[in-house]
Amino acid sequence: MAGIFGSSSGGGAAANRAFKQQLNKVYGWYTGGFIVFILALAVLEQMGLPRNWIGLIFLFATVALYAGIGIMSRTTDAA
């Protein structure tokens, strides 16, 4: 257990920093995409699209998002 928390190697800090940068990029894209999606739904509502259609679009987009996350997260390593 001694080497788990108090590692003296400098490589861990660089890897952690790179991971955080990548995570921030993913969060940024997700947040930006969500805002664009909501704005598109607002424009469609202003153009007269019925609320039922907007609800269905939101539902299917949510399912597609989770399916995409599942596809991107899959692995070929069973272990």
C-alpha cells in the first residue's frame, strides 16, 4: 500500500495533467453540444413544431447519446 498514494515518480503528475486536459475537452464538447441542441429545439418550437415532436426528438437524442457513450466505451478485452 505504501506506493499507491505517495509515489515519488514525476511521470504520474504529467499523466494526471494530460488526463484532466482531455477530460476538460470532453466536458467542453458535451456542454457546447447540449447548449446547441437546446437552442435548436427552442428555434424549432418558435417555428411552430408541436410539443409532442419536440419531446420525441429530446427522447430519441438522449437514447442516441447514451448509445454513443456505450459504443465509445466498449472494449475488446474481456478481463
